[in-house]
Amino acid sequence: MSVECVVCGDKSSGKHYGQHTCEGCKSFFKRSVRRKLTYTCRGNRQCPIDIHHRNQCQYCRFQKCVKAGMRKEGEFHGFHWTIQFQSRAQFTFRRGY
């Protein structure tokens, strides 16, 4: 059984940023978040995002990523890590799923 990307419907390569996505949507979301990119829709903010139209509107694609539940927190081999700074010299990692 193959799992579909929650954003565009292409074949999922696994769970990325909390959701099953294809490599294209994973990379797009990662770039958008890391570079803090903002996009503008040239249409009415309801552009179709599917396997054939996913590259036509970055604004609508990013919005669909967020609405699908993709999270901006970093991932480390499937675990989500939160860094808490307790003092200047100490910090702890908390592992969550």
C-alpha cells in the first residue's frame, strides 16, 4: 500500500515535519521555513495544489502544507527535539513524538 503526499497527492517518501509528504513538498517546506520566505498568490488564494500544479503558486502550496499539519519544529531521525536553556552553561534536550 502506497501512501500519498498530504499536500500534492504524489507518492509519499515518508513522514516529514509531522506528515506524509513527497520529497518535493518536504524540500519546499524546509526551504520556506529555513529561509523565512514569504509568498504572494497572484490568484484568489485558492490555487489547485496537486501533482501537476504544485509548482505554480508557492503561496497556496505553503498554506496547504501548514493546513495539512506540517510543523516547523526540527526533526532528528523521526524525533522532535526541544532545546531548553537553563543557564548560560547548561541546556537540555527533551524528546517528544
